[in-house]
Amino acid sequence: MLTVRAPATSANLGSGFDVFGVALTRPADVVRVERASETTIEVTGTGAEYVPTDPAENTAGVVARELDAPAHIEIDKGVRPSSGLGSSAASAAGAAVALNELYDRELSDEELVWLAAEGEAVVSGDAHADNVAPSILGGFTIVTDEGITRIDADLPVVVCLPETVVSTRDARGVVPESVGMDQMVETVGNASTLVAGMTRDDPELVGRGLTDPVVTPARADLIDGYDAVDEAAREAGATGVTVSGAGPGVLAVCRHRDQRRAVASAMVGAFGDAGVDACAYQTEIGTGAELHR
């Protein structure tokens, strides 16, 4: 049996809708695989009851099918489903890395990203790679049709997760279908600032680059207490705040690692004042999927 730890991720990062993503040091899924005549799936852990075990409806099962690698797959969920932290992507990424090794397929990491993205299609309806790319490759990733760019970034962050659910399909449904020229210019400028910040490990630039005038405001309306949480995080010292992926998770960038506790406490408190229970992960940009024999 092979074991892979596949990290949670935060995609979009405000200005990089469907393009940017980062791997987080915590939380993570643990995926175990062993050869079998047909694929079966067992799910335990956080929110396991909401994860389908039918291989045709599970991201890891789709990966096994696409790789022609039948296996018994055990998924220990550390990443809560419908959290905005790439829960389905972590399972797909872990399965892709594990099955590639188990069956000696010798696919490259980038090939595994596109394979794992096929698993994501069962959740969102499209084969998006903005979560599976950082979950497999680690760091900060930029995904386009022409390829994937990875940057080794080192920044402390906090992700606050309220006890509410926002489905990926619902979150995509509120995204405007068109944008004005002024909005496009602002978004391009912010995205460029964010990329520059990642290359320099500069939390000030990254924080400024998280802002976007189109997607984040639309999705923030689905998260009770978002505006108060944003304000509280900034008052506690965060350089920038945005919706993590499709939400409801909220990501804040910090200047220093020892600042994370205060930011996390402020965000949880603001959700509490809005009548919403929440927890927070004091984390950072980390490595991708790790294989253990």
C-alpha cells in the first residue's frame, strides 16, 4: 500500500480567478492505495459522510479510471468538503500521485495535474486545475492553457473556515459573465502585483494583489459576516484578505509568522459576532503532495 499526503489549497487569490493557486501546509488529505481488480473507495475523516464512494462520482475514482489503474483507495479527509480549500482537489491529487507510482506510469508532475483536473470535473462541471496544480506541485502556481508556472513562495497565512457551506457550483453561478474595461484593468494590475509579491516573498505586495472588483464581491455576499471578518483581519495586521477558492473559507496574508495567532483570533471572533461558528488554520505556503511507502 502506498500513502500520499495531499495538501489543502487556496485558489483564485482574488485577482487570479481560475488561474492562481497556493498549497497550504495544513490541513491535508491522506490517500492510501493498493492494487485491485476494480476500483473501490473508502472515505473517513472530516465531512466523510458528504463524499461519494461511487468511483464514478469521486474525484479519486475518476483519476483511477483515467489512469487505467484500478485500486482500493482509502481517503482520510483532513480538508472539509465545500470549504474553499480544495477538498476534492486534494483527494484527486493524492490519488494521481499514488497511482502513478503504484502502477509505474511514469507521468510527469504536470501530466498528473491535468489528469487530476479530470477528477475535478465531477465536482464543478469543468476540469479546472487551479487547485490540483498547487496540491501536486506545491508553492504558488499559475495555470493557463499553455502550461503551468510554479514559484517557490514563502508567506505566512491564515485561513478561517466558518461552519457554513458554499458549493462550488453555487459560487460559480454568481460570477458576472462580463466585466467593464475599468474592472479588467484593475484586475490585471492587481494580479501583476500579486505575482511580483510572490516572487519576492513580499506580503505587502501580495496583500495588495488579493483585491479584485469582480469575483470576490460576488462571492463574499454568500458568506455571512465576510465584511466584518475582512476588517478584523486587517486591524489585526493582515496585509490583505480574500475569499479562498469558492468559499466560505477566508484567506488572510500576514507579515510575520508570529502575527498569525492574532489574525486568526480576530477572524474567528468576527464570525462569532455575526452568529457563525468558525475555526482557523495558522498555516503558510507549502510543498505539494508527499509520497510515503
